[in-house]
Amino acid sequence: MPSSSAPLSADSSIATWLEHPIGGPLMRELLAQGGQDADALRPVRRLALKRLVTLSKGQFPAELVEQLVARAAAGEVPDGAGSGEAGSAAGGAGASGDQRTAGDLGSTEEGLVPVERPEWVERLDGGRFAGQTVIVTGAGSGIGRATASRVAREGGRVIAVDISAERLDDFAASLPEADITPVAGDITSDEAIAAIVSAAGERIDGLANVAGIMDDMTPVGEVTDEVWNRVFAINVTGTMKLTRAVIPVMLAQGKGSIVNVASEAALRGSAAGAAYTASKHAVAGLTKSTAFMYGPSGVRANAVAPGPTITNIEARFASPLGAERVRQAMAILPDAVEADALAASITFLLSDDGVNVNGAILPSDGGWSAA
């Protein structure tokens, strides 16, 4: 366990805070004030405490982080919490089935003990997309924004597509020196597809089909036509339409890379409801068909299957059965990652680094698909 003398800071992981004899009670007190417990932070426990400022969208301000650090430094323990509370809580969790994965543990003669893992740091290749034009859908937020940002920062010209013009403007403003062309539109619309291809111009080197929506976790016996049709329209039809539109350009230049965002739901039946699961299986099939048909002509098509990722896509549980079954399956869910970790996988396949990869469905899920 972390030493009680080890100083806590905004750069310390959330797990370190929760396991600390002073930081743990402070965090639990804060969570209790919002009607939550430490389980609420499990998906992000490996992230630095300061990351909550951005991820919480204003609910966890920087001032609160500073207050926690100051209180921990002063040795302040909330009323009713003894110095051994964090250790007792951690021990109780272990006795009842602590959900830490083996990757969080180190081996000693006395057994497995938690160790602090270094946080992943993005490494840019400034010229990886130099001279290339890449279309990225869903670029206004989440995985799409992270992907568009990485392509732009690695020298590419980005056609950034999103349903929200406001989100696109915010993204473009965040990288004022980058070559970004925002195109607001609905990817299920033929007019929007034409506008995207027109904005790209005569050369399209890459397409990242990231835009997508979640369903309401309903099993097939309860799914409505409205949910089914909307999920398929965006996740499958929109992906197909834009892929269909860029294929002639890529064939004419004898080269191109298409990366579709599937999901863990493309690999299993326990990650979502019937509509989303079926739609992402369809994306996987579309990817493989595209790879087979056009691979000999120089066009590669691959898909990334994300695991738990911190994005603005929220899941609703409209079915008690769906909620019960999906939550049960998620007991083995690995830690959630931020969108830039998925962008690393997507841009690898988009770039020439993925030259010999075609028709692959790459799980980028922290090992969830191996469980």
C-alpha cells in the first residue's frame, strides 16, 4: 500500500488517493456529499486526480483539486474517519472481491500488492500525415475529436465532420495553426456527404468513420423501431455512404486508408443492446468486405473496437432486463481510457505505419476481449 508519508498531489492517480490513509477519507467524504461512493471512480482510477477537472465538465473544478491537495498536505482527516479507514476499506474490498485487475498488481513473496503504473503519454510524429488529407467524422467531441486532433498535429489536413457546428468551431479554435476544414452535417444525408467530399477536394488519403450513437440497452424483444432505425442510420448507413463516396477518389490515386470505429459490441453480445450490437457487427462486416474488394487496388480498410472510453456518448437503460444483463457482464470491465488512447490506435491504422494491415478488427479495449 502507498506509504502514509508519500505526498499526494494533483498528479497522483485517483487510485493512490483512494488507497492513502489521509487521501482516501477525503475522497470518500467528497463522494458521499454527492451521494456516491468510491466505485463511481473505478473506471478512471488510473488517471491523475487533475484529469477530473476536464472529464467532469465543470462538476469537479480546479479549485476543488487544490483544496484536496492542501487538506491532504495538512494531514486533515474528516470527522469520523480514523487513520486506518482507508486501509480497512481497501482490505474489505479485497475480501469481498476487489475489482482491481492483475495489471494493477505487483508480485512479492507475501502475495500481490498494488503498484503505481506510469501514465501513458502521447508521442507525436510531426510528419506522419504530412501532405495527406484525412476525413474524420464525429470530430467535434470524444474519439473523433482526439483522432482529428492527432492527425492535424502530425501534419495532416483534416476535414472535420460533425453534426454540431458549434463543437467543430471549438475544435478548430483549439488548434489555430493546424489545417482544419470544418464541415457540419448529418452523415446520413446525401447532401452532407457531397459537401464533405467536395471540401476534401481531389485527394483523400484517409477516412476515419468515428461518428456513432449508443442504443438504450434494450434486448431484441423490447427494442423499438425508432431506436433500431436511428442507430442503424448513423452507425451503419452513414458509415457506408461516406465510405462509398470516397472509394472512387482513393481508387483513382491507387492508395487510401479507411478506419471504421466498431466497438467491443462488434465482438460480443454482452456490451450493449440489440440495436447497437447488431449495428457494430454490421460495421465489422462492412470493413472486411471493403478490405477484400479493394485491397488489391491499394485501399486498406480496418476497424478499431474500443473498450470502455471516456466520451460524451452516454448509455441509457430503458430495459430492466437489459440493465441487469449488461451490468452483470461489465463486472470484468477494464479501466476506462481517455479518447486520445483510441486515437493512437486509429491513427496507426490510418497512417502508412499500418501498410500491411488490411481487414483487421483491432480490439483497443485494455484486454476486455481477452477475458
